[in-house]
Amino acid sequence: MVILEDAATRRDQLLHISNQVSQAIVEQVQPLEQWDVLPYFKFRSRSEQAKLNQPTFA
Amino acid sequence: MAFPDDLLELAQGLANLHPESPHQASLRRAVSTACYALFHLLISEATANWARPELRAILGRCFDHGLMETASETKVSQINSAFKRNPPEGAEKTVAIYLRTVANAFIQAQQRCNDADYNMAWEWTPVEVDTQIASVNEAFDAWNVIRDEAVAQAYLVSLLSTKERRPIEPKLPKAKVERKKQRRDLETPPTA
């Protein structure tokens, strides 16, 4: 789960930012090549996360 | 408008259905519908190669989500490995980038769809749904660029099966195989 600043979750830039974040993680961790697992990303805005009050793990 | 495009538009419509207080039902259906949009885009592109139009829908039933996901994983992995060898910039690399976008979007869409349909422990938010729809939208655009490329067409064929076909080895007659096995057994000393 990736929490983004609200300003970063505008529709016109959400794809660009979510791609950048996931690509950076994939390049570092190489989940498929090194661990044989698939990366699975979820994105929320900070305000959505605050409203839901669910625990975050990182 | 083609059916996959209709599905993608519907997904966006479902995501926007209750902008003030989004409902879990519409958010989940939006994720699922976006996933189906990509699924049907790839199937319609693959079956369009079949010469008899009246059989295309039946051929489309041969595609399986799980196998398509596995084939997409293989494709992403192959492209990532190729990129590690620093290929030169050019058309081939550009096509591979677009193809990876499509395959990766399919993998992500499948996983999210599964969650949206069955995982009630997880609450969906508009940003998560927008990310899914945007990713499928991007895959549609990427596919439009590369749909006539040989590697893109090969990817469509790979979606039908996870098995790589190998050249058929000539089969020995059964009796000959049996004789070979007996000879091998005689040559191998028994272990204590």
C-alpha cells in the first residue's frame, strides 16, 4: 500500500506518479526475477487513508 | 465503439457514480469492469486473426484468465531480462516498452479484479480505482501503437498457453524403446 499526498492523486497525474513509484520499487526489489513473486501495488491518498483509519505496514 | 472500449467507459462511469460518497459496490464493479475491458481487448485482437468471423467468439472462449496472467508474467520477465543487457535505443526497444505496459497492466488488473470481487476485508477508495482504470487506459493506448508488430502478435498467441512448443522428436516404435530400456538396465550394475 502506497500512500500519496493528496496533491499527487489528481487524475491527470495519478498514472504518471503511480508508475514512477511502482517502477522504482520494482527496479530495486526485482520481485519477479529475484523472488519469483508478482508485485502488487495499491495507492491511496493521505486523506483517504486517514478517513479509513486502517493500519499501514510501512 | 468496440466492446472493450464500451467496458472501459462503463468502468469510468461506475467509478464516478457516487462522487460525494462512493459506494463499495460501484467501486468494486469499476475495478472488475476495467479488468474485463483489457481481457476482452486482448481476446478480440487475438481472435480477429481467425479468418472465419463466425467462429471468433467460440475461439475467444479458449482463453483463460490464469493462463493469460502466467503468459503475461513470462513476457514481463523476458523484457526485463532483455533490458538488463542495455539494448540500443530504437524501434525494437520502444515496442518492448509498450508491450511490457500491456502485459503488466493485465497482471495488475487480474490481481485487483480478484480483490475487488472476493476480498471483503479490503475497502476500496476512489484513488485506488482511478489507478486501475488509468493503468488499463494506458494499456489500451499502448496496444494501439504496437498491435501490428510481430512481437505483439506473438504475445497474443502466447496468451493461449503457458507451454512453449518444442520441435517434435521422432518417436521410436514401442518395441524398440522397450529393447533400449532392457539394454540400459543390463548395463547399469545393481546398487547394494
